[in-house]
Amino acid sequence: MLAATRSRPSARLLARSLGRPGLSLSLGRLGGRALLTQKKQGTAPAVGFAPTQHRRTTSAATPPGMAADTPTPKKTVLVAAAALLDDRGRVLLAQRPASKSMAGLWEFPGGKVDEGETLEAALVRELAEELGIQVDPASLSPLTFASHAYPAFNLVMPLFLVTAWTGEPAGREGQALAWLPAGDLASKPMPPADLPLLAAVEAAARARAVPAVADAT
């Protein structure tokens, strides 16, 4: 196949169209740009470049319709937690072991919800694994929830009130446990996501203690 050629106007024709007699024009190519020289009697040649068009390019790594500086979306982690409340109005907290992030902080027992698992089933499983206790899913009472944006992920954590279980809670993963009055929970350093839950836990503990006080009088 023959490549199509493009005719180029002669220097004499350009000089005539410019209407400048005595001006000698020549055309050439330099570095891929059109080169125009003009020469007049007694003067040195003047050189100029015809402007070239620049095309804006988009990085192949940037998805269409998304700005280059758009941050990568963070994943959302769903965790089910329990506020175990005993007959004395105390609530159980577990300390995160050294092998986990935020080690040393105190939190409500619980863990991640697996794909396809209900919140209740996940919490019953986690309490058996972490504390060695058995809980009837029907006895779980939804209390409140937390939503917190950590640097690496977004956390959604429903909290259930648990007042009945079988077995004695023990730290089966090496974590320390502490039974505290509901009003003293804030005395322990806790993860940021757990702090907003304290008010609801204290209110639930006070409501549960009222019948016991009435029966004793």
C-alpha cells in the first residue's frame, strides 16, 4: 500500500502570498517541527518554529472517571460484641493480648462476623471460643451499635446485652478479664469504637438493678 503524501507549498508561492517583495523564504524540517527561515538582503537569516499541538494524556493506572488523587476505599469490618451483665450489676471486659493490634486496651468480648453468618450466630461462636461459655442465641438482646472509621478500615459493631450463659468465663486466648460495675467501665483504657457504647450499657445495668432493689425492701 502506498502512503499518502501531502503537497507542500513552494517558497516562491509563500513569498507571493505574504506580499513582501525582496523576501526569500525556505522551508525545512527540524526535530519534527516546521522550520521557517526568512532572509533579506544584508540581514542574517531569522529562524522561527511553527507552534505544535499538544494532546493531554491520562495515566493508564487511573480508572476512567476517577481523579488521580482519589483515595482507595477502605473495607468495612462487621464485629458482634457482648456486654455480659451479672446479677451484681457488673460488666465483663477483656484485655486485648500483645499479639493483636491495640494491645493492652479493654473491650467488650466478641469478634468478626463471617460471610453468611448471622450476628447472633457469630457472637455465640466467639463467646465460646474466647470465654468458653455457651449462650442461647434467643437470649441475646440487641442494645446499641458503634460505627468508627479506623485508619485501615471502617468498623461497624452491634452490641448485645447478655444476662444468661452456661459456664464460667475465662480468657481462653490468653486475655485478661475484669468484672467492673457499669459506672466504672470508663476507668479502663478502651478502643475508640467501644467508648460510645458505655452510656447504653450503664443505662441497661441500672434498669436491671431496679427490680432487685425493690425485692430487697
